[in-house]
Amino acid sequence: MANFFQILGGLGLFIYGIKLMSDSLQDLAGDRLRQLISSLTSTPVKGVLIGTLVTILIQSSSGTTVMAVSFVQAGLMTLKQAVGVIMGANVGTTVTAQMIAFKIKDFALPIVGIGMILAVFGKTKKQKYLGNGMVGFGLLFLGMTNMEQSMSFLRGRKDIFLAFGHNPLLGILAGTGLTMLVQSSSATIGLTIAMAVQGLLPLDSAIPILMGDNLGTTITAILASLGASRSAKQAAAGHVLFNLIGVCIFLAAMPLYKHIVVSTSGDIARQIANAHTIFNVTNTLIFLPFTSAFVALIRKIIPSDVDEQLSGPQYLDPKLLSASPAAAADAVRKEVLRLGHITLTMLEDVRKGFVNNDPKMIQQVNQTEKIVNEMTHRIAAYASELWERHISSDLSQVLSSYINGLGDIERIGDHAQNLIEMYEFKLEHKLSFSGTGMTEFLEMYGLVHRSLTLSLEAVEEEDLAKAHEVIDVLEEQVDDMEQKLRKNHIHRLNEGNCTPSAGVVFIDILSNFERIGDHAHNLALIVKDMKRLHKKGV
């Protein structure tokens, strides 16, 4: 039992080390990685290169794959682009296995020590992030050492592991199951190397487990696509099919595969790392020329929705900037509206979180909020380029109005994220709303949702009547309801019918809803500007 807990502790250190290193590297890189992925993947080859680079930087193929799935979900990336990124993520993750195979375990504690000094005493955020990354890197190798030492008791039971060599399907299933359980192929590979170093796993048994690792790691993309659009499910299916077909190819060529791996090194740890690299690099090279056919296969298995938008920014055509500034300004309007509908889905996800008590909505809203920020930057950059063309003052006013609306939409996304954070707080602290509280939540949500929906429709249709309904009626109703529900809630608190913690959360919810109503009001004002400028012939 002591050995079991030592193995478990070693695996825990290993996984936590990878996570800490991954989070720190992502913090160091910031939003630049997301911009890199979404803007530099115009061809499958570029997608592979970017996917590889980003995965090496953040040390998480799952993180890169989830980003690709979320970009497809929001229409920032096509399925073909996402497939390239996913292939690259598989190549990038092999770097972790190569690092593990290096004999630098003796330096693990000094690395942790230096990292701790930077993390605790660093004066800048970058120094602290770097320190955390170094601590994670050191913990990774401490976990490896712990796992290796704790497995010596299994040396008398090599027969268990030899079965994987005689029956590769068993090894594939074992690798798949374990990777799905820990949701980290790097952790499973680390465990495999630790067992091999102790003489428990021959290469014949380790290779099928590696293949299973590649299948098991697809679970993260599958989970990310649950409840998402059909296009996001297609991206996740692409990840599964890519690895599944690769496993079938290499299973058929097992003798040749093993021969090549053995010829690369005499060290078992290095052989396993090289086997992982050879599998993913070769699989990518096989698939790359057939990317279009592969995408067509995915769409046959999971057909696209007719109304689903599958491309990136739909209307921001650079050619319009010179050819027709007025058309370019209208392209900005259309993209702003498109982003507005994305924030509307964020609000709907917030409702699902609270009403259905669905924790999956936390990640969903947080991912969408990052996409809203990315889209905001891209629309604003396009508008800046248009302004640099020295457009007329009237057209400049129209564009300014759209960009003001863009700011309101971006802030609506922020408020939706605030709301889902309150749901997360409510969940973590086991707080509950009374039946009356939930009814009032839905009343306020319904009014704000209608206000935002109507303001988007008003801008889209240039409908002054709908705009006036938001500006003159709904805005006042939202303010009145916020004050009324706040008083009701304070009364319930005074009567002891609600806990103080739940009361604070509810008041914050009302405040965020009221601010969303304000931004919907500002959006509706765009219609008045549009109508005024149209009269001037703009």
C-alpha cells in the first residue's frame, strides 16, 4: 500500500509540475498565443507550425487543441485550419517526452529552489511567472524520480506487462484508459518511461501504451466540444480520427516501427520518447497532403449545420478598405453585430449555469469571453486601418458610432463573465437562492435579454421603433426592476430568509444585469446616429 501511495504521489507531482509549468508559460505569453493561433493559420502547413510552436511554449497539447475547438466554435477559424493546428499540437507534445528522457533528475531540487526564489521574491510579474515555471519543471522530474523508485516492488511481476507486448490491443486500451483518467498524455508517457527504466516494461509493451496515450488525449477536445456547436464537434472528431487512423497505420507496420525506434538509441527512456515523436511526426506528414479530403470525411461523419458560420471574421475584407470605404464601414457594423450575438449566447449560458446548475457553463463562458476580446481587437484594428485612409468626416462619425457599440458589446461580455464567476462562487460555497430569489433572477434576466436582443435587431434592421423601445421603455424598466428587486432582497435578508453570503451574490448579479441593460441602451443609440447620417446622404 505504501508503494501505491508513493506511485500516486509521484504521479501527482508530475502532473502538477506540468500544469504549473504550462500555466506559467501561458501567463508569460498572455493573449499573444491566441492571436498567433487565430491569425497565422491560413494554410494547413502554417497551422501545423503554429500548433507545434504554441504547444511547445505552453507544454500542453490539450490546451492548444481546446483553443482550436473554441476558435472554430466562435467562427474565428475554419475546420481545415483547426485540423492543421491539432496536427501541430500532436507534434509539439512530443517535446515533453523528450525532456523527460533527459537524465537531469539530479538538478530537479536546485531548479525548484531557484524557481521558488524567483516566484516569491521576484519584483516583476515575468520573474514570478518564470519562477513558477521553473518550480513546475523541477517538480516534473521529482515526480519521475519518485515513480521510478516506488516501482521496484513490481520487478517480480513482469508477466503482467509482458502481456502488452504479446497483445498490443491490451496495451492500447491501457494507455487510452489511463490517459483519459488523468487527462494528460505526458503523465502517462512519464509513467511508462518510469516503468521501463526500472526494467518492468520492454519496448514491445511500451509502444502499444504510447499509441493508447495518443487516443486517450483526445478526451479533452471531446469534453470541450460537449454542448458546443456542430463545427466544434467536427474539430474534436478530427482530433479523434487523426489519432485513431494513425494508431491503425502504425499497428499494421509494428515490426518496421519497432525496428526504426530501436535503431535511434540504446537507452530505453530515449527509445520511448523517440517512438512518441516518430508516431506523431510521421502521422502528421501522412495526413498533411490530404487535409482537404480529411476535412471532407469529418463533415460526412458529422454534417455541418446549414446556418452555421464556419469561417473567421465574415466581413472584414482588406480589399474593401481601398475599394469602398463605405462598404468597409458596413463590414465593421456586421462584425459588431455578429459579436453582439456571441455575447448574447454568453448570457444564455449564464442562465443555464444558474437555472440548470450546470458547471460546464463556467468554462464555456470564460472561453467565449476570450474570443470576444480577440474579436474586439481584430474589429478595432480593421477600423483603425479604415480611419488611416482619410475617409470623410460623416463616414468617420458612422464608424466611430460602430466602435463605441463594439466597446459596449465587449463590456457586456465582461459582465457575463462576472455573472458566471458569481455562479462559480455560489457553487464552491454551496450557497442557494430561495424560490423567490430564482424567480426574480429569471425576471431580471428575461428583461435584460430582451433589451439586448432588441437593440441588436434595431441596429441590424435600422429600426428606429425598436431602438426607441430599448431607449425609452426597456432601459427604465431594467432600472426600476433592479431597484425593486434590490429592496425585496434586502427585506428578505432582514427577515432572515436569506444568508448574507447568498445575499451579496444576488445583489452583485442585479448590478451586473443593470449594467448590461445600460450597454444595450447605448447600442440602440447607434440607430439614431445611423438615421441622422443617412439623412445627410451618408
